[in-house]
Amino acid sequence: MTRNGRLGVGIIGAGRVGPVIGAALAGAGHAITGITSGSDDDRAAAVLPGAEVLEASEVVRRSELVVLAVPHDQLPDLVAGLAATGGWQMGQLVLHTDPEYGIEVLRPAAERGAIPLAVHPAISFTGTTVDLRQLQASYAAVTAPAAVLPIAQALAVELGCEPVVVAEEDRAAYAEAIATASEFSRSIIGQATGLLRGIGVENPGGYLSALVQSTVERALREASDPAPDVRDL
């Protein structure tokens, strides 16, 4: 870490999540050292302009904080592969954004002296700058060794999120909750808009927008207050 607390941040993963995380951290004053190539480099460049595109090993070599934002099934092999080639550095922060994994998946990096952190912002990423506004109103699940938990929490705050500590053994249940909320919502909305389209309603997504948003907001209020006043029913 630099004297003023700013970090050189490298991003491995240029899908919907990595560039947005990089842009948020850059907005907090950190320096982006590089990003790997991904499925849509033009979109990544629009979110994180000026970031140098590098190989993963070079991103790790240059960075004090490495953000791993890769698909769930690729994360274990990526961490282990970089460990096998001597990539991880003593004292380097390694942060992944996967909802299901805690810090155990980062053990190969930790065994070589890196500091493992798991931070999952609870939003549905679009891969655009719209996500930066969404982060400002979101929470993030953080998991880290007790001694460095404040670092993970501070990074979540710098992303714009309110950190919530999730224990290592609870990450699977946490991921199930996230998947249930997101996948069920998409499925139900898809079914409803399909029915409206079938009876000739134009722009069914727009038609349902206010209804869905108000219903979700009410459900979330009721989840926060499980005993609502009967007069509100």
C-alpha cells in the first residue's frame, strides 16, 4: 500500500463485473495498473478508459491489489495456476467478487503470502457505468481473516457499498439467496411479459415497470418489518 493509502489495482476479468469494480476503485483514488482482455473489450474500455490490457501474470506482478472477477468455475484454477507459476506476492491483496466462494478458494495465494479477501456487491451488473450508481445504494458481502477484515470492509465502502460480514461457512447459503432473488425475478418477469405480449400489449416491460417496482419495494419493506400494520394490507 502506498503512503497515502492508495493502491495499484489490477483487474483480472473484463466481463460485466471487473471493469465496473475497477472504475469504482479508480473513482476512490486508486490507480489502475492493468486489466486482462475479455469477451467485450470495447465495453470494458468504455467503463475503464485508459487501462492497459495485460496478461494475467503481468497484472499480478504490477499490482498491490488484484481483483479477480471471473466466472465461478474458472476461479479455483486461476488462483492455483498463478500460484504454481510464482505469481502471487507477499503482502499483496487478492480480492474476488464471487458470491459463493469465501476465502478458502484463495488458499494457494494465501500460502504464498497474499492477503485473501472476498467482496461481493449485491447488484445485478450490466457492465456499464449505470452500475456505478447502483453500487452507491447497495450492500456487499465481505469475508476475510479477522485481522484483515477491516481492509475488506474499507474496500467495500470505497466501492460505494455498505459492507455486511458473511462467515466462510455461510457463503453457500448467501449465494443461494442471491441466486433465488435474481433468477426468480427474471423468470417471473419473463413469464408475465410473455403473457401480455401474447394478448397484444405493446412494450410489456414498460407496462409492468411501475407495478413490478412498487411490488418489489413493498415486499422488501415487509421483509425488513415482518409484522406490518394491518391497515397497510
